Amino acid sequence: MIDLHSHILPGIDDGARTMAMSIDMAIQTLECGVTHLVCTPHMHPGFFDNTPAIIETSFNELVLELRRQNIPLSLSYAAELRVSEHIPIWIKQNAVPFLGEVNGKKVMLLEMPHSHVPSGLEPLIKWLLRNNVQPLIAHPERNRELLREQHKFDWLHRLGCWFQVTAGALTGRFGEPVQEFALTMLASQRFHVVASDTHDTVRRPNDMGEAFAVVAALDEAYAQQTFVTMPSSIIGVN
Ligand SMILES: [Fe+2]
């Protein structure tokens, strides 16, 4: 499996705090059947002021340490961008680490606040699509406004967004309403990829193995598509 959302880089966001923790996360990620993991630290102005240079430095340190300890997890990096007015500026400055490219569009992992759908979202999505950027919305099933008003999920779909559902949402880690919403999306095949969004090995571990089983029990081909084929084609690895 290819996991394109994680907070495994040590000390630069609310994920791994130390290199030892990152290594434990890498081992757990391998154990659940993931062979390639994309490090996607938050870029969230005022909270996690990460830049491509900061991310790259931290990424190189983790790659070296994995090599030193002979841990065979393949890694690449991108970022999880919080919706903000900075995004178009960063894109123009070439300061956004994208996940990859599909059909000539660069794919960006875009995060809304958890409580609501921000008012500037529609113009931002339209701007991104016009500028050859495909927004992949992180964990729509955990947004409380979408959960309450699920027709807004259809609206985002019609606008052209892609969706990344969190593995733990499918297994019930975030409670029943979130699981039900994720399973509704599964029943209508409305998400594009599943990813772990792992932050640690205890509270937010990597749930990809268990989640794959949930999806495969209903539809083996869709599991293959959302855990392997689609994430592979987004990041350009096999
Ligand atoms: Fe995340």
C-alpha cells in the first residue's frame, strides 16, 4: 500500500516529537503493509510555519536514520496545507510541496478547519483548478459542518475536489458518526484515496491494514484502487 498522508517528521508539527518516535512510527507503518509513506507535515500559518526548506531538512534526517537502522520503508515528502489566503501566493512562489501530478495537474493535500467549511473555500478551489492544481481534501469525514450537512460534501465533489478519507475513520477510531459518514462515502465510491494521517503509534497510529480489510470486505477492486493504484499514480511510484 501507498500512504500519502502522515506526520512522521520529528519535531516540526503535532506528529512525531523525536526521531525515536519517528522510527517507531516507520516500523508500525511497515507492519501494517505500507511500503511507501509520504511525509506531509502541516503548513498552517501561525501554528506550524513550515517551509519547503524546513521540511526537506527534516526529511533528509529521517531518511538517513532509516537507512542507518536498515528499516526498508520508502519515503517521500509533500505537505498538508491549511486553507488560507497564503496558498495562491505560495503557489506563485513555487513554495508548495505537491504530492505529485495527475493528468497535467499538480495534486495538493488541502486541509479545512475541523469545525467548519471556511468561507473562502469555493473561490480558492476554483482558483486552484484554473491554475492546474488538483485539490485533494484531507479527511472530509471529520469536518463537523460536512458531517452535519452532508449535501455540502456533494457540492465540493461537484466543484471538482478529490477526497482523502482517513483509515481510522473507516475502522471507528473517530467514533460512530464519523465512521458512518466514511462508510456512506465508501458505499457510493466517492473518495479517491485512503491514507493514515498517522501522528504517533498510540493515539493516532497507522490504521491502513485494518482499513484495507474493511474496504476489501465490501469491494476488493475499490480497496485496490484507493489504497494502491490511485495513491501510486498521484505520487508517481509503483
Ligand atoms: Fe494530517
